[in-house]
Amino acid sequence: MKGRTEAILRALLAGEGLKSVKRKGWAVKAGVRKPESVAEHSYCVALAAMLVADASGLDCARAVKTALLHDLCEAVTGDIQPGEMPVEAKHALERKALKSVLSGLGPALEKDYLALFDDFNGRRTPEAVAVGELDKLEMAAQALAYERGGRDLDEFWRTAEGSAATELSRELLGRLRLMRRRRP
């Protein structure tokens, strides 16, 4: 029992740690001085996953778990930016970090959680595809908020557009774009 308690606390504290891990892309590429944390981003992705999964008939629990796990490894690795390393190396490093965060939860949970993480990275299930799209959609929503400060964040919008494969994601992104055009 003690080992499982420690394992749960380790995972919980890793999640707590995400509150202080800033999303680097906003600072590096956009010059945002106080960018959102990974925890803030992950919360919004999880909320979106719940809403979209329920509205689309997807497995809501699977989608929300995937959203909550998708960046948990960043408590160990930090926010690795695209191009910093090959994608395969990034996924391997992140998987190893997530495995260390989840260690001690028991073989069944560790296996299930790592499988969700692998599904997310490989976009192997409808829920993983949805969460991958929502990860980028949330980025567009955050870009909209940062652009209110006078920034032009087209690069982030293009990334989100490139990930919007489903009709619902394209619809949601289209609505965000309308809000962008109407911004003061």
C-alpha cells in the first residue's frame, strides 16, 4: 500500500509541477513575457476533450485521460519545442519521462496510461486524433488571447489549421478565426 501511495503522490506532484513549466513556444517564437503554463494548457485540452468526446460519441473517459496524460511528461522534460530534436527521439524521451512519473502505480495502470500516451503520439484511436486536434485548437484559442495584446501569431494559427482534420475541429477553428477577425 505504501508504494502505491508514494506512486500516486509522485504523479500528482508531477502534475503540480506543470504549473511552473511555462509553454516555451509563446516566449521563444511570440515574445510573450508571461506565457501560460503547461498545466493551464492541459486543463483546457482536458475540458475540450470532455466536451468534444461527449458531443461526438467518443469514449469520454479515454479522451480525458489522454488529454491529462499528453503533457505530463513535461514535468520531467520541460516543454520541448518542434525542431529541437527529431520527433522519434522526442517521443522516446517523453515516454521514458512519463514512465518514471507513473512508476509504482502497478503494471496494469502503467501499461494502460503508457498505451494512451502512445496512442496520442501515433494518433491510433479516434480519441487520440481528437485530443491531438484539440491540443492545437487550444493553442489557437490561446493565440487569440495573446493577439489581444497586439501580437500577430499567424504561425500558431497555421499549425492549428494543419491539425484540424475532423469536421468539428475545422468548425471550432473557423469560429475562433471569426472571433479573431472581430477582435478590437
